[in-house]
Amino acid sequence: MRNFWILAIIFTFTFFISACNQKEDLKTSLENNEVTMTIGEEINVEVFTEEGLDVIWETEDAGVVSVEKGTFSAVGEGTTYVIVKSGDLETKIKVTVIPKAVEETFTITWLDRDGTVLEVDENVLKGTMPSFDGHIPPHDGLEFKGWDPEVVPVEGDATYTATYKADQPTYVITWKHADGQTLTTSVVYGTQMPVYPGPVPTKESDDYYDYMFTGWSPKLGPANHIRTYTAQFTGIRKIYTVTWEHPLNGVIYTETINAGDYAVYNGAEPTFPDDKVTGVRKKFYGWSPNANNTKILKNTTFLAEFREVHKITWMNEGVILQEGDVFKGDTPEYNGAEPTRPRDSKYLYTFKNWSPAIDVVKNVDVVYDATYDCFSDPSKEFEFEESWTYGGLQIVNYKLKDSGTEVVIPLWYNGERITQIGYNAFKESQKLKKVTISDGLLWINSGAFEDCIALEEFKFGPKITHIEHDTFSGCTALSFIDIDAPIVEIKMNAFNGCTNLENVEFPQSLEMIRWGAFEDCIKLDRVHFPESLQIIDTCAFASCTNLVVVQFAQNSKLEYIGGSAFSECTSLLTIEIPGSVETIYNNAFGGCSKLGSVVFNEGLKWIASSAFKDCVELCNFDLPSSLLEIGDYAFRNCQGITKVEIPLAVSKIGKIPFEDCKNIASISVDENNTVYDSRSACNAIIITETNTLIVACKNSTIPDGVVRIASCAFYKIDIKKVTIPASVKYIERLAFYLCNELPHDLIDRNNPKPFGEVVTVFVPKTVETIECEAFVFNPGYGAGGSITGSHYCVHTDASSNEPPMPNWSTGQYGYNWYRGGYIRFSNGALGWYW
């Protein structure tokens, strides 16, 4: 027990000494010796130590926090420790540095109603309420109403537009894209200028163009009614890069091409080396893709193609006629003069074919030899002369004109090819019924078969390209003709007067039908024109009185229809003009009395004078928007027309285009037409620039603002009432010619009627000039049947005592200048004027 207490005392003493030697922690001003700072922030830390002792500050990571004499500076994001020592004491301070919080700010823009910037407030704190500190500009007739949209606390960049309350009418303005889609609408006041409120309109690019906005149509103007404006764009042609490459050698060269164009290779023809092992030879074949039919609509690379070739030799009795390389897989063609062999004492030898039979090129070179047929001597039927034009011989006369009934044109005579039939060679062969042209004949001259009145069948050769003028004129027995040849042109009067011709089959190569080619083919009942046809010339089918159907190919290339081309085709019922046609010339369909329907396709630009004159059954039609001009008397005496609508692009209208179209009840002009208008639903056509009324109908009115009534404006129109507004100053000659439904009475200068009786028309004194014969009701009245204008009376509210205009002739009275006619003034005075 005594030893136990000794040990306890020793242990207790040792523990007391150890506790006295342990260092105490320094005390700081930070709670728990921890602090959180933001980057850039500085704080001061105090240390509680004995007076006079130094304090040492050390940071473990100066990239997070630096310290000097108790001042902590936050440098970068992270956590570190600062060690503080003073005498025998020390401590650690935990420092956490976080990023500095960023305050969000935004820009607020204040606009006037027309888009003018009134004020821009930048760096506006998120969540605060923006305010306008500027001056609201005054606007006549408008009172500031507030901002659109309503002002709210800031959540992002915002634009506010001043709104006003108007004491004037408001109009809705519709803004449309070029494709017809409505972009937006806006409201304007009174006569203020509308301003498009949205971003600049855009149009998506296509393969050919990029599009740039150019403005609005119509041009912006002060608002005085509801308007619609359509965005207008101009196309900027795209440019693409074309690269020409060789499969072995790479790029040959590059170039730039406009979108939609075709690339043309301008370098030397590419070559390919022969195979040294097999001996196979290759030559340039073309480009892939095919440059001739590849429109450039993107960056394009053309790769040269090469194909295997073999030598093809053409022989005539041991003589080489032609030799050359042909691509494997192609069919060889002989392009030289046709092989010949001199005749012997009995036979005429003519080339027949090649041996072996021509076949596609395979893996070997080939030699072809000429073979021949022989025939009896053709000189018993024909007279021959040398053809200077085509070489070989031409037939200049048929020896059997009085007896021959059938002719086959031979290929050869005396070792020479027969290439041509001369002028009038078979003319008036009275019994000739059938003609077969050889495969080698190249040309048939004018009048060759003219007036062969028994000719019933004619077979063309495959090399004839033109039918010359009068070739078959007067062949009255010909009822059918199949032009089974690559004919390009049928010339003047080629089939004129073929009175029994009922049907014609045109070739797909045909481009032109010339003057009178089928005129007076009175039994021809239908024609179908090929796509290739470009021109139908003057009188081409005139007076084909049995022609019922005229049909054009769907993708017709026809450029124009000539004057009187189908005139007097009195059985024709309907016609659709191809969109490729730009011009219908004078009297093209004149006198087609049964023509009831015409379809005009987009592309037509000109309808010439009298183009559809006397088409009495022609009904309403739609004129295409491409139309530019309507000629004089274009639709004269078309009784079926009841409505006329003039398209936007029409810029020229000739004299009395709808003369004697007595059933027209409605006339309108596209509202965007810049030359003509039909204002105030007047059912008339007015020249906008001069305010001259030029075309009227039975329901026409003369709107206020019209200054002049043109000559023949109301020509032969059954109008029952005319009110002339004060704006009209001038009435031209024949303006109201034979408007016999107007109230009128014939006037004799020696026996004037009482004042109250029926008169022609009441003219206000604001009209300054009425030309001679402005009002005519009896064209046969007067000396010698001339139109003197002396048979009508005009009422005016002008007085005969009013002073004349300075340029009037002596003896003329009143405020108005009347040239020709009988005048009754408001004060009862009578006047007779020439």
C-alpha cells in the first residue's frame, strides 16, 4: 500500500509538469479562426498577444490569399490556411475565397412612334423599374398615351415605343411578304406616313439567287385609307466554282460560273496513256456529269471520262474510204460520200449496204466492205442535169406527164447520186397519183409537184428538210399528207389550195410554217402542232373553213402567230395560246365567227390590231398579267364579251379595242396599273396621267376628276344616260358617236325646236371645248351624206352674254367653245356653230 501511494504521487507530479510546458493557441478576432472572402476583398484580423511581442503572418497559398500585417487580400478562388505566430504561441486561420458576385444590368431603349430613338438607358440593374427621363416630342393632333409594351421591372434588354391617342381617323396598314404572307399590321392616324414596325423583310435564297429587300409596293405614302404594302426584293445572282479534273493527274483548272449557266471546258482535250501490257487504247469520251446538260447550281467538279476505242475501216473494192477510232459499245457510222460503182452495159449499180452488218463495237477492230444493188435505166422516165448545189444529179423533167401514174425516185443514175428535184419538174402531171422519194434525195425545189391534180399519195425521204414554196399548190386530190421526214420549214403556199386535204401529220422537227402554206385548204378539219414549232406566218391557215381543232404541244416553243394566220376559219371553236407566244399579230383570228373560247397563257405581251375582229361568239376570257399592249379594234364585234379586266402591266391600249362589243357591262383595271385606272368603279378605262377617259361601256359613268373624254370613248355604245362632271374640260371628236340610246332629237337650224324638247345631253359650262361631231346620231345627215354634227342640240348652263376666251374666233359666244353643232344657252339664246 505504501508503494502504491508513492507511484501515484510521482505520476501526478509528472502530469502537472507536462501540462505547464504545452503551448497555448493564439486568440484572433475571427470566430473559430475561419473566414470566407470574395475575390478582391480585403479584411483586417487582430491577434491578442502580450504587449511588445512581434506577430508573424504566413500563407500556405499566396494564389488564394495574401497577408501583410494582419491584412488579408483575396486573390483567387480556393481554400488555404494562414499561420499566425507570436512568441511561443501560434494558430491557423482557414480562408475560403469565392468568386465575386456579378450584378446583372441591361439596356433599355425608348422610341418615338416613327422609330426615332428618344433615349437609351444602359447598365440598368435587373429587377429595377426603368423610367424615361427625356422629353416626349409633340405630334399634331396626337396626345401621348403611354408606352408599348407596358413598362415592367427589368428582366433583360427591352424597347418601349411611345403610343399616342389621335383625334383623327385611324387606318389599318397590312404589311405582306412577296409570297403573299401577312408579316404584320399596324395602325396609322389621319394622313400620317406609315412605318413598317418589324425587322427588315427577308426572302430565302434559292439555287440561283440571293435576295435583297428593296422596298414596298406600292410606294409608301400618307395614309388616307386602308392599305396593303407588299415587300419587294431583287435577286443577286449566285456564283459557283467549277473544277475540271483528270482521273490520274488531278485538277486541270478551276473557274467561277453564274448560277444556272452551263460550264464549258476551254482547255486542250484530255488524253489517257495506252495500257503497255494489254495494248488497250482509251480516248476522252466526255465529262461526268455531262457538262452539256448540267446546270451549275452548286460548286461542281467535272471528271474526265475515258473509254476504250477500236479502229473501224470502211472499204470499197479494196480502197479505204474512211478509217478512225470508235468507242467500245458505240455503233460506228460511215460519214463519207456514199460508195459508187460505174455502170456496165446492162445494169445500174447502186450501193445497198455494208458487210458485215453494222454492229456495236466490241473488243476487236472491224473492216466493213460496201455492197450494191442494181436497177433498170431510169433515163426513160427522167431528164437529168448536174446539181451544182448538192453534187450528183437533179431531175429537171418528168417525161411521162401525160401518162405516168406512179413515180419512185431512184438513188443512183450512171454512178452518180440523185440529190435534187428541180423547179416545176413534175408540174401539171395530170395522171400522177403516187410519189416515193428515195432515201438519198436532199432537196425538192419550188413548184416541183404544183397542180398535180390527181396526186393522192406522197412519201418523203428521210433527208428532206424543207418543203419549198408552191411545191404541192393546187394538188386538189391530196387528202392526207404524212410529213415523215426531218422537215424544218414549210414555205409559202406549199399546200395552198389543196381543197381536199383533210389531215396533216407534222414532224417533231418542224420550226416554221410560212405565208399561206395551207391557205384555202377548205376540208382541213384539225391540226396538231409539234413542240418544235416556232413561227406560224401570215395567212398560214387562212380560210380553212372546216378547221375545228387547233392544238399546240404542251411545251410549245411557238414565238408568234402571224397576221391573218387563222382568219376566216369559220368552224374553229376554241383555241389555247401557248405561254411561249409573245405576239398575236393583226387579224390573226379575224372572222372566226364560231370561236367561243380563247385561253391566253402567261407570256403573251402584244395583241395586235383586229386580232380577234368579228369573233362574234367569243365569250369572256382572262388576259394574262404579262400583257403589255392591246391594239386598235383588237376585239371588234365580239358580241359574247360581257366583262373586261385590264391587267397590271398593260401600258398601251389602241383605238376602240372593243368596238361594237355591245354586251360589255363591266370594265375594270388592275389597281396597281400605273398607266390606266378605272377609278370609283366607273366601268371605264382612264389614262391616269392625263385624266382622259378612253374606253367606256353601257354601264360606264364619268367620275369626278376626269378632264378629257377621248375620241371614240363612247363609240356606238348603247348608254342611256351621261352625267358630265365639272372636272371635264374637253370633249373630243366622235366621243359620243352613234350613242343612239341617249335622249336626242334632230335639229334643223332653220326650224329650231322649242327649248323644253328632248335634247342630246346637258353640258355644264365648265366644259371649255367640244370638238366637231363630238355627238353624232345620224352619220348620213347633212350635205352629201357627210357627218356635219348639225343634227343635234347641246344644252349648256353658260350664258350667251358671258365673255369669250381670248383665243376664240370672232362670232363665237358664251363660256364654252363649241366646234360644230347647235347650242342652246341657259338664257334662251340659240347658236349655230361649225
